[in-house]
Amino acid sequence: MRYTNGIMEKTAAPPISKVTLARTNRLAGTVVLPGDKSISHRAALFNAIATGSATVSNLSPGADVVSTLRCLQQLGVTIEPGNRQGTYEITGLGTRGLTEPNDVLDAGNSGTTLRLLSGVLAHHPFFSVLTGDASLRSRPVYRVVEPLRLMGASLTARDDDRRPPLAIRGTELYGIEYTLPVASAQVKTAITLAALVADAPTTIHQPALSRDHTELMLRAMGAVVEEDGLSLTIHPSDLKAINVEVPGDISSAAFWLVAAVCHPNAEVRVLNVGVNPTRTGVLEVLKAMGADVQLENPRTSGGEPVADLVARSSQLKATEIAGDLLVNAIDEIPILAVAACFAEGATVVRDAQELRVKESDRIKSIVQELGRLGASVEEREDGLVIHGGQPLHGATVESHGDHRMAMSMAVAGSLAKGETTVLDTTAADISYPTFWETLASLSGKEARA
Ligand code: S3P
């Protein structure tokens, strides 16, 4: 946008990024993944509020984690890039040591940045405002406002406290007992971070087990986090900085696993994949579909289970994704919907209302875009029914500005008959900036821009 005499001028819209792809005879190769996005946010933020310095390596290069790093720098944290790409030295300020930012904190497209930071800012004795891009500003924030207010925090958000921007004036907090209305790791983490400095322990009851990277990492940093079934009790604790080697992102691996199992002539090896059991729903779903995905070299890295995965061409059958499995595979539904198009029978996705408040309304985005490729997909209030076995044909599809939709549609396009153009492909930069190079190298040809 340009300004003349203080008046905003209309300028031509920037050109829309797009990629055109087509099916290749073979899909093969070895993939090195970007660092896990969820673990990267936590490694940066938790070390920033710990005491001491730590090295974080293989940090996600995605724009979401860059948003977290920028916000932390605005809050006074020193973050220095190391010699190797993806390596950063973070000097923590302690659980009470952040300083007032002199501008609004912009979380960009990242719900994790905004919600996790709200838990830390709730008790810092200064004023801060968290905002984000148009997508993030349309996403729910009352889910953190309510529990943090019960802890004594002073927060206000736009649209009757429903959506960002979120304004916070930090204050002393009380320990509470709280039942999460949705199985959200972001909300669980926001409350947990606030609980570290509350006057008494806090207990959180979860409706289902969401990803537990927070619990694992905070314990490794010295916090007392007790677990009793689906309940967590967090005791007021200080944190000690720890080095973290971030494993590869299973949510990014999912694109290659599905591409390989749906392609008639494929073998893809994905190295160093984080296989924390709260994240492996995608592997369980693919197994239930009859996919040939093998787990090799299981090991532990930085307190998280890691393995290599090998996926080969498979005959798929339909399955059902609901309940705890849905929570465990929540970010992989767009790409699993692509797999369902290649399976025999109707795949049903239920209990997935949360998909409506992700980076796009993913239920609507999937129905619309897979429909353009010739798939038969029914929309349900809380999910999808995907009738497999209809051959996909090339078309022009949109990402809805949603990174996981951009990459899922690219995989669908590279399996469809004829040419597919994916519009607004820069969305993939949110979690996987090198996605297009990897797709080209597995396909043995250049993706055309
Ligand atoms: C995330 C938790 C999930 C997930 C998101 C990342 C995290 O969201 O969808 O991509 O890092 O905690 P919810 O906690 O809102 O379910």
C-alpha cells in the first residue's frame, strides 16, 4: 500500500504465485524434512523464559516460527543465528523477565505463536497487543481468554473477546482447575505457561489427549508437570535452558507418504521423522487404509521418538477417522482426504469441527478444491465423506491461503491425469518453504512456475 499526503492509494495487487504440475511415471527418492513446527515454537519460547542459554538446532524454517522468533526479540530476548542453518542460540530471561514491546506483536499466520504467547504475557507486568494476518484475525481466541481470566489475567479481544487483536495487561495469577472445552494443545500450553508462575498448582482436564510436546519439554527443563490420565497438574516452577535438536516434522512427512502410497510406481524414504505417539495418527490412518509405510531405525532424539519412514505404492481401502484418532491426525486431514480419493469405498471423517477454524475452513476448502479435481466429497457439519475411486483430473485449484491446502493440492495434482495449476503456492512457506524443490526432485523434474 502507498500513501500520498497521508491518504492510502490503491496499488495493483501483487501477482499470484502458482505452480503447474503433472503426474510423472515414477516418484522416488529420499527426503530430509524441515524441523517440526510445534516443537520449534516451544523450543524457542520455553528457552526464552528459562534461565541460561541454549542451542536449538534444525528449527523449522517456516514463516510461523519466524513469527515466534520476531515476537520474542520484540520482548527483549536475544536470539543469535548459529553457524549451521536452522541453529540458533537463545538466551533466556527467566519466567518473569520479558520486557514491554514498543509495538504490537504480529504473529502473522501462526495460531500457535499467538495462543502460546498469551499465556506468557498474561503475568508479565506490562501492556502488549497480539495480532496476526487476516486468517489469524478471524480465528478463535476466547478459548485462551476464558481460562487466563479465571487465573486473574486481564485480557480483551476484538468481537466480544472472540478474535484477535488480543490486548493483555499482565498481572499476578492464581492456580485454577479447568476443563478444556476442546482438545487443543495450544490452549493447554497457554494455561500451562501461565501456571508456571501462578500462586498455586493448576490442574487441566483434557477431553482427549492432544500433542504433548509441551509437557515433555517443560519437564526436561525442570518444571513439575504431573499426569493422571487426561488430567495435568502444573506446579509453579522455574525453567532451565536446554539444547534442543528438533526432529523432522511428521506433518510435512505426511505429504510424501500419501504421494507415494497413491502413486502406482513409487518408493519414498523420509528421514528423521518425529514419531511422538500424540502425532502419529496419520500413520495409524494410513495403516488402516492398507498403505505400505514402514518405520525404520526407531531412536530417541531430544526426548522425542524419531524414526525413518519408507512409503511405497499401495492398494488403499476406505477408513473412518473420528474421536481420539481425529485429534491425533488433525493437521493431516487435508492430505489424508487426498489419500481417500485413491481408496476403495467411502472414507468418513467425523468429530472434526475444529477443521473449520484452522488456517482456512478446511472442510469447505477440501470439498471445493478436491471437487475441482473431480473427486466426490460430501460436506458434513463436523467432517467429510470422501467417495474414493473416482479418477482425479487436472484443474486449477486454490490454496485458500492455507499452507496445508497448498501442499495437499500439489500432491493431488501430481497424482491426477492431466495438468493441475495450484494458485497461491507461497502459502506453503508457513511450514515448508522447500516443499516445491522436494516435490520436483522426487518427480524427477522441475515444477513449473
Ligand atoms: C498445534 C496444535 C494444534 C495444531 C496446530 C499446532 C501446536 O492446534 O492444529 O497446527 O503446536 O500446539 P490446536 O491446539 O488448536 O488444536
